[in-house]
Amino acid sequence: MRQSQLFTKTRKEAPADEVAKNAQLLIRAGFIHKEMAGVYSYLPLGLRVLTKIENIIRREMDAIGGQENKFATLHPSEVWKQTGAWDGVDVLFKIMSRTEKEYAIGQSEEEIATPIAQEYVLSYKDLPLAIYQIGQKYRDELRAKSGIMRGREFGMKDMYSFSATQDDFDKFYSIVQAAYFRAYSTCGLTAKATEASGGSFSEKLSYEFMVLTDAGEDDIVYCESCSHCANVEVSTEKEADTCPKCGKNKLKKARASEVGNVFDLGQKYPKAFGFKFMDADGESKYPVVGCFGFGTTRTMGVIVEKHADERGMVWPLSVAPFAAHLVDLSNGDERIKAMAESLYADLMKAGVDVLFDDRDARAGEKFADSDLIGIPYRIVIGKSSSDAAIEVVERKTGETKTYSREETLSGAYVLR
RNA sequence: CGGGGCGUCGUAUACCGGUAGUACGCCUGGUUUGGGACCAGGUAGAUAGGGUUCGAUUCCCUACGCCCCGACCA
């Protein structure tokens, strides 16, 4: 894409009404636009990142047999009344039409997914089933905070699983857990799995996926020698305790952000809707339901929190809005301009995801913008450039290397 | 929801009970051109409603909005 055509612009100064690093940088770089507390619009650059995160989790869910849907966001009040959540969930937005019909706005989708599954799951042969969607969630939070990390409207992948037995659910959970770890890792994050309270949602424990960051709002203790991790909300373990799992290291305490969670919902929802299936033994049974959340927008916020420096964001290649930032420093020099234009055309042909800074601006401004936006590789075309020598700078390290035109087009610029 | 803080051009800020100033941005023109360059001219502002006062952007009250701490967090 040509930057001269990109309608958003960068700002030199951070907005005065944001303290969170993720919001400051994303707004300065024109990735998002604040509508009100806890609600942000995603602009072209931000949408590119969000879409990449969505595709990462989408691939993982598809790979383990999840089937994607797009559930309704505007819900009839009846299903919420049927499960008791209409009066039991205080973050639920409720609205009334001009004809005084009541609706709920989706804050989670058990009330929608369960009746859908009920319509099609008649036999144990139809199980297990995992249906998911990626979309917006709405929650009437008393206090939105931390930029895009805790909003009233946010993006989430939510999957609902239906299993014949508790055992089947447990097996499926471990499959999903592995998929989640892969997804976070692909996004450039190291996640830990922990147990936490199920809240009013479930009597059982829930499982949470945590990424260490001071911008989070959970306190956890974890072991550096093994995978053990616990939320202090429900655990009696304390800092410097010996790890109960490996028995070796002293536990460390840290702030973390919950980027995903799993709720073992048991048979609560099938019971509320009278959803039974015919088992192999000829008995009608309630399936066991699980809910698997993956916060897409929160994950984006955490990535910014963890991958940034004093000059701006530093996107991992997997989620970067573009892989390469082609910067034209021709300043009216026709030879250089032609070289940049032709390289841009060929990069597009080669399938490289490239943002082309073809704006009529000075080098300083272009570099500053490029640093702020944080595209992993910057290809600079200026006076010293030739087909034999094209300068590529890695955003993360500042390391500069020189490649031939062919190497640049083939993606050899991906420094290793 | 409890507590605290803050609302001034598009953005970031300053001052002040009696012409609201600066920087950036934006528009014109010119000089520049590998790290947000310079000169000249221009554009644009006090959240809303009450009150005190001769006079309020400034002081007081209320509402609304935003941020932070806590509580909460399907």
C-alpha cells in the first residue's frame, strides 16, 4: 500500500487522555481511534494487525476441528432469561426497542451457541462438537482501563465445545490448550496456563492463559524451572514458596494479563435449554459444555506492551501490519524515485506485504514514522542505492544489511 | 460503584477576575532535503448549565466527559 494514500497520519505527541502504552502508541501511529472510554475503532493499520491475530487463532481452531460461525450479537432476551443470566450477569447490556421489546447485546454466546448445537446434535454420533466465532463482545464494565486491554467493546474468539462425557471434555481441553500455546507463541507472546476462579460463571475452576506484563491486572506466582503457574486470586501459594510441581525453584510473583480463558461449564447450559442427546446405551444425556475464549484485541494490546521501545512499536513479523516498509528518499531525484517505484511494483508482484512511503516528506519524518509504526523490516532507497546494494534495516535491532535487488525481492531481507 | 485528578485551537500545552499566548498540524509562497529543517503570511480554541461579580475561560455548584487507585471482572 502507498502511504501517500493511507488516510491516517501519525502524531508526534501522545494523547493526554491515555496513560497506557498500548493506547498511546496505537493512537499516535493511527492504528486505532478512541470513540469513548473502553471503545476503539480499528483503522487500516490496526485492522491489519487484528486480522493477522484473528487468522492465527482461526488456523489453530480449524486445525483441531473447530467450525467457524458468525453468531448474532443482538440477542433475544428470552434465552438470557432462560439461563437466569438476564438478571444474574451485571455486565450484560440490555436494550429496549421503541416497541418495548427487550434485547441483550452479546457479552458471551453460550445462550446462542447452545440452542444452535441443540438443533443439530441429536446423537452421541454428533459429538464432540466445537463451534466458534471471532467477533465483538460487549460488556458493561464499571471501569474501562488500560487502553484496548479492558474495554466495553472488544474482540474475542469464543469457542463452545459439546462433549458426551467429562472425560471427553478434559481430553479436548488439553488439545485446545496446546493450540492456544501455539497461537500465543506465533503472536510473539509467551503464555502460561493457570487455574482461576470460575466466577459466577461456573462453580468449577476456570483455566486462564496469562502473559507476564505490568500492564495486566492479575497477580500470579510462577515457577521459572517448569510450567507451574497460579493466580493468587485462588491460590494460597506465595512468592518464594518452593514450586509444588517440580519441587525445585522458588516461585516468583508477577503481574500478568489474561489473554485467554477456558470455562468448564458442565451441563449447566444444556440443562437450562433441555438439550439432551441419545447416547450409545440408549439413554438421553446432557452434554458437557466448555467455553474457550481468546482475546484478540487484548492480545494486540499485550503485544504492543511487550514489543515496543522509546521510538515506537516493534511488531513481530507474524502480526505486523506489513512485513516491509519501503522508504523512498528520492526528494525529487528522478533516478531514485524510479528505482523505488519499480522495487515497490516488484515487491507487490513477489507477494511481499509492503507499505511504500512515497510521500513527499523529509527523511527524518519518514524514519520517525517508520519507527513508530514498527514494521519489522525497512527497505531504504536513497542516493547510495543501486540494484546491487539495497539497504535493509531491522526495526527491532537497528541492524542494517545490504542486499541485491534479487535478494530483496526474494525476502532474503528477513535477517536471521 | 467508592475515592482522587483533569476538561483551553485538530494535537500538546501556557497564562490570567478585565485583549487567551506558544509549539506542532493544516493552508499560501520561498529556501531546503539520510533522523520530525528554516523563513514569511494565514487558519483555528475556553465541555454544558446555573451562581458570585460592574465584568468569569479563571472563583463556587451541578451535569457530562476522560484518566488513575480501589471494588468488580462471563
